[in-house]
Amino acid sequence: MVITGIESGIGISKAFPETNKISSSSTVDGAGKFFSELVSKVNDIQVQSDKSVQALASGENKNLHEVMIAVEKASISFQFMSQVRNKAVEAYQEVMRMQV
């Protein structure tokens, strides 16, 4: 039985030729773009939540359930962003612990 390595042409590079084009700088740029978009979206949700709370307090909005849904959506999105950040920091720390 012959076991061939990835270098033999059977592997990810042949099955997915677009992976050959990915460089480390584009991966870093992609991660940075992902995190900036995530923070931007979470911020937008937080702002919408604050506006709905202010509208309820001023009497403009009489739908308490919609305000509570907006507040919970903002809370969950912030928790999600925090967990993504925590996982990214853990991954970074794990890579830094690796011995070369």
C-alpha cells in the first residue's frame, strides 16, 4: 500500500485551487475586516436598542414587547461578539505557546 503526501498533487491544492491564492496578509486582512464589520453591526444594534428605549421612555412608542426584543437582541449580539473575541484571543495565545 502506497501512501502519497500532499506534495504529490492529491490534496487540498488540487481539489480547491482557490486556496493556493490565499496569502497570510490577505488572511489577516480578512480577519480584521470580519472583526471590524462585527463590531460595527453590534454597535448599530446597540444604537437601535437605545433609540427604542428612549422612544418608550418619552411616550412615542407604546410597544413594550418590541423594545424588550430590541434590548435582548443587543444583549445577545454583544455576548456573541465577546465570545468571538475570547476565542480569537485564546487561539492567538495557543499559537504563541507553540514551540518552533
